[in-house]
Amino acid sequence: QVRISYFREAGGVPVGRTVLYLTCVDPNGIGDSQLSLAPLRVPQASWTWGPEGHGAVLLVNCDRDDPDAKGLDNEDSVVRSYNDLQDMAQLVLRTRGPRATFAGHRLLLHLDFSDADKIRVFYGGNGAELEMFKPVLGGSKLAYTVRPSQHHHESVFYVEGLAFPDVAFSGLVSLHVTLLESPEKGLLESPIFTDSVVFRVAPWIMTPNTAAPLEVFVCSVDGNDEFVAAVGALAERAQCPLTVCPVPQNRQDRWIQDEVEFGYIQAPHKTLPVVFDSPRDRGLKDFPVRSILGPDFGYVARQAPEGASSLDSFGNLEVSPPVTVQGKEYPLGRILIGSSFPRVGGRRMAKAVRDFLVAQKVQAPVELFADWLNVGHVDEFLSFVPAPDRQGFRLLLASPSACYQLLKEKQEEGFGEAAMFQGLDRVPKPTINEILANEELRKFNDYAQSCINWNRDILKRSLGLAEPDILDIPQLFQSNATLEAEAFFPDMVNMLVLGRHLGIPKPFGPVVGGHCCLEQRVRELLEPLGLSCTFIDDFFSYHVLLGEVHCGTNVRRKPFAFKWWHMVP
């Protein structure tokens, strides 16, 4: 309060006095005590990227902390546990000042209609009991009147995300607080102050092969006991836990790589693993919800209204390690998906999935040409392995040219009669001479090599790679009845990468000097990088069914140390 005295020109005794009462409103009274990316004095009505950026981060509350709940935590308007609250952002509204201020004013917390289906806000008053927490904003509730307590100068709200960024949602949502003056009866309230805070919904982030493995998944189905045992032995050497999905959960669907992709979401106060469920929906379609979704393990899915194709399976969804491209940094790597490009009218990944991936912003997708393959997945011709030098990894590409070169070398060394597929029953066993003499096979592999070369150029441009960053893995393809490519022998780039331990499809190549010459060449390429090669027999359990080791396994990996909000998309 300010005391004012009035004097005549001559001074002397005051001829009158008055008192002016001033109420100051702190414009920083709305903020996020846990999720602020900078002190509260920075602007909160905007959100900026980068290490010097600012803004609050909001997690989509997509896990299921209560095992008895039917859906995700954000699919109902109930706070079921204190763990549920920990998945939410805290919004602290400070109302320090004379209590009399609010006798003639009203404090309103509100959101825009366009954000009402993106966030939900809970408030529990001054109590800590779960039953006290009620939804006050979100859905049909667009405004809430805050009633400051006589004894509490802070009101703590909890905000949960309801939707991931997508084609029609940038990921930004705003909450506003407005102080309204209550005039005499019959007149409308008038705003005298307003402030806003902007949240960005945390994007879903994929992890590359070079990230440390945390858990390996494989399906147990009829006839693959030896494969499961081999994967288990590899996981044990890599000191990585193994989860086996049994028949009742997989319903004889062994392609767990195609059903889901593991990733995560992150805020400064919490990191949450989130499984992305593909539109594929075959035997494994219930596995992600029944067996993965749970406390602190989230779930997201997209459907394909136009009907799912093979390209919608997540063997067709990979991500590179971190790269820099012409000075532009991609510290979380770039997503790689297969498409029909450059052919018109072929198969493409479902628009809903592509839109979702693009909207996450932090791993800008690259479309590759995969429709030349029967199955049509990028993991049929590429993989990444860790390396101690250069960019910290190597890109592995399937290479018919490298295979023909190797076979020609062995023929010239006098091993032309060495045959493929030794030890496999009821399988033709062509010799090196026969393979090299097969003109139809050669022509088709020239075509396959041209498709891979097209992708090689895209990958070099999009990931900033040079030739020394790429290793050519010997591989041949054969044509099916519709002139689409299938692996002629087990596809070695379709491997399981667990740190330095690699589970590679056993190619059953020609044996030269007591060793499979294909295995030997791969060892020569990869072991100098400090990698350990284990060749796993998947011939009858996966290869003849048009998949390999990578297709039949999946890995949850350690999140990046880099924080996504520090990048500039």
C-alpha cells in the first residue's frame, strides 16, 4: 500500500490524505516445477528447440500402471496410483498476495478447444489421497476456476498427454491462466491479466543397432527349439536377458520383428519405454498389449484403413545411428523405411504409420526402395553394426557383386565343384561352377544389385556416409514367380546385433579348406572391428519361410544419452 498526502503550494500541513492499494501479479506464477527446461524466468508462452531452448515437456501417459485396468492410463479420467501421477507433468500455479484480491476477482485455468483432446489436467486440492484427484481440464472441460486457499500459495496440477504428435498435431499444447475482474451484478467479467505455458509432447524415439541391448525377444513355435536355444546362447554371451514368447501368446506367429518396434519417450524427470505396434496384426497381434504393456511400459499403435501390406511390418522400419549430413546433425539418427520408390504403383508403408514417424520430428525418415523384394523389408538388404572408428558404426549392405566376386575367386583357386547347402536334406546343392554358369540367376542378381546400388546412393546422401563406412556382405537373390527377389541362401545382413555379439544366419555356403567360404569372408570383414560372429542355423525354421534371424527376434535397447529437446530438427 502507498500513502499519499496532498499539500497546498505553500506547503505546511497536509490538506488531505489517501491510501492507494496495489496488487502485483507475478507473471511467472504459472510453470512446470519438474519439467522446466530452464528457470521459470524464461518465457513460457513459447517452446524452442536446442541446447539453449526452453519450454515444458509432456509425456503421453500410455503405460498401464494398474494391472486391473482394461486400457492405457490415459484412456480413462481416473488417477489409479501414485505411479500414475509420476508419469504426468506438474503444473504449479502460485497465487501469493493479499487474499482480499480474490474477493472481487476470479482466477481461471483454461485451455484451447483444439487442445482439449490432447491433454488432461488433474487437481487434488491440498490433499494427497488418490481419490481427491479429479479431472478439471480436458475433453468437454475447457476451464476451471482456481480458488486460492487462505493457507496455501501454490496449487499443483498434474498434466497427462493423450496423443502423440501426428499429421494434424504439431505436439504443442498450451495452458492459460487468466485473472478476471468481477464487476457489479449483471455485467460481464473482464480479463485484467493472462499468462500461458506451452508444453511439447515428447516424441516416440527409436534406438539403433549400436545401442546397448537390454532385452531380447524370440517366439517359441513348432519346430524352432534349436533356433530359440541358439538365440538364448547368444543373449547369454552378450549378458542380455531373454524373453521367450510362448505359443499361446504368439499363435504360431514367429515374426516378432515384424509385429512391434521398441522405442521410448523421455522428459527431464522420466524415461518410459514404449512399444510401437504395427498394423500387421497376425498371430502376435495381442502380444504387445497382453505381455508388454504394463507399469512403466507404454504402448502406441497405428492402423492401416486402406489394408496392411507386407511393407507395414516393422522389419521394414529401422533407424540409423547418429549421423551428420553436410553439417546438419541427426544426434538420434534417421529412420529408414522401405517403399515402392522409384517404381510407380507399387507397395508403400501405410500413410498413418509414415505420418506418425514424420511427425515425431527428431529422426527425420528416409524412404528407400524395397518393393523389388517379395517381402519388401529394408532389413533384407541392410544392417548396422558398431565399430571403433570413423562414425562409430558400419553400414552393411547385401551385395550380389561381392558374392560373385568371392565365388569366382574360389573357382579360380580350383574349388569350382564345392557345393552349397551341404548337410541339409532335400535341398538342391548347386556347385560354384553351376552357380557361375547360371545366366538367368546372374541377370536377376545384376537387377538386384542395381536396386541395392540405388539405395546405397540414397543412404550415402541421407546419412552422410563415405565408401569406407560401408561393408558389402556377399549375398545372392533369386526370382519368384512374380519376378520379386528372395534370398537364394540365408540372408546374412538380416542379423541380430547384441553389442559386439552378432547372430548371423548360417549361409551354408561352399566349404573350402574346411570352412564355409561365405562365413569366412564375413568374419574377415567384421572381426577386425572387434565383433564376434555366431552363425545361427535358421534354414528350415525361418529362411524357407522368407525370413531370417533378425525377422524372428526383437531387441529393447538402452535409450540415447542425448536429450531430444537439445536438438534442432
